[in-house]
Amino acid sequence: MLREGNRRIKEQFEMLLQGGRIRTPIDEQIVNNQLDHNESAIWSLLLASGYESGFGRYDVVLEPKPPNTDDAFVLEFKVRNRRKEGSLEETVKAALRQIEEKHYAAKLVEHGIPREQIRCYEFAFEGKTVLIG
């Protein structure tokens, strides 16, 4: 999907890998046959696995097997709480704080992945809008 996806998706992932942020709508109705041409469906699928979770642990971890063959990823998803956060940017910061305070990357380091190969991304949702940090 990402290797063969459209140019815009690849550019957005490159921006994320370089520490940037993107803002994109998501679609709660993910349809498999839309994944080859519908950008919203692609982002929705990537985000869906952790969107509803919230049990005090990371939402998604992608770990390379064997270690040191590629980067590892920690993904944390948060729905904006209007009472606590004034913007999606603040929600992204709260997600990053959670990743750092709960040491989500520690297990990856224990598995032999160097810290410089662990990338953390925070996803802040408000309705169908998402900000990725």
C-alpha cells in the first residue's frame, strides 16, 4: 500500500519521518477496495488500530525483525479533550508526554533496537480531523 501508493502519501510519510506533521481527514468507514486510490481510506486504515484504545499502554508498536534492520515505530492516538486541550497541537504534545512518561520505547531498546532507530508519532483526533506529530 505504501510502496505502491500515490506520490502524495509517500511525500507525507517522508515528512513524518523527518519530524514533520500532517493534518488529514479520516473516514470511519474503511473500504478495502478504496485503499489503492483513496488517500483518506489509507490514512484511516493506518490509524484505525489504535483509535479507540486507551488502556494506559502504547496503541501501536511496529518492531523490525530482526532488530537493526529498519526503524521501529511507536504510535500514540489521542482524541482531543476540549476541556484540557485548546488545540490539536496541545493534544499531540499530550500524546508525546505520555510516550515519554510511560517509557514506551524501553521495550524496543530491550529488544536490541537503538534509540536513534525508534520513531515516535502522536496522532491527535477531533471529529474527522487528525494532526500527526
